[in-house]
Amino acid sequence: MFQNIRQNSQVYILHKNGKPSLEIGMVKEVTTPMPKYPLSPQNLYGQQEMVVDIIVSVGGREIRYPKIPINTDIAEIVGENVVVATNRDAMNTEVASMKQRSVDSINSIPYHEDVVAGCDEILNVLNPELAERQRQQGEIGELKAQIAEQNKQIAEQNKQILEMKSLLMSSGTSNKK
């Protein structure tokens, strides 16, 4: 737990942006526990969450992680997409959970493709003009593809004609000699 963390304690830092990465750092400095929110008449009698600020040395640089709850082994750094843990087991659990969420997302793709297809069908029933527009756009796309293919064939035929013309002209010149 962060309440037991001391200078030179090891911490695990998980960066969750894009492809996740892990760094292991050493605590350089830790503040004494303090209330998460300043004392005020509203929270004077209530139970106040206690936090610490830690400064960690990682790869030759020092990083400050503020307001980490002292009663946990792992904390998400708000706004940075970073998780800091005091032990390997807590980090293992976080990484396994992160991986499982991604596996679940990947496995749900066919379901969501079916939802999209079903919604498209329903929208076409509810909005026949939309269905007609989509049909027309499909036809226009097919016609454009056909025209592009014909243009390609015409260009190839023109190239062949020019090659034949060039051949005939060069053979005609050689026959005159």
C-alpha cells in the first residue's frame, strides 16, 4: 500500500496510451499523508481520504505523481492514462484486466457488425428514401468503376495503336531505302 511506501521503494508504472508499456522506478521522495481535500466546514467531521505525493526516478528522469490514495496498492493518475502500483501482483492484475477488456472488445466485433447491419435494414424500412439514395449511390459507384475500366482499356488500345503506327512508319522508312 502507498501508506507503507518509503524512499528507495520500487514502484511499477504502466503507460496505457496506445500499446501499453511498463517502467519500474524508485521512489525518491514521498510526502507525509495529507487529506485529499482541504479542510472545510463541510468535511470537518466526515472521514477524509488521505493521499501522498511521490516523486519517482525512472530512466534518469524524475516524475511527480500527486494525490495518490494511501490505502491502495495501485492508483490511476488522473488525466495521464498512467497506473502506478506498489507491487508486482497489483500490476499483474491491472495488466490482465486491461488485456481481457481488449480481448472482449475484439471478440465482440461480429456482434457489433450484426447490430450495424440490422440497424441499416431497419433504417431502410423506416426511411425508404434513404434506401433509394443508397441504391442509387451504389449504382453510381458501379458505373464509375465501369467507366474507369473502359478508360483504362481505351488507353491501352491507344498505346498499342501508336506502337503499331510507329512500327509501320519505321518499316516503311526502311523499305524506301
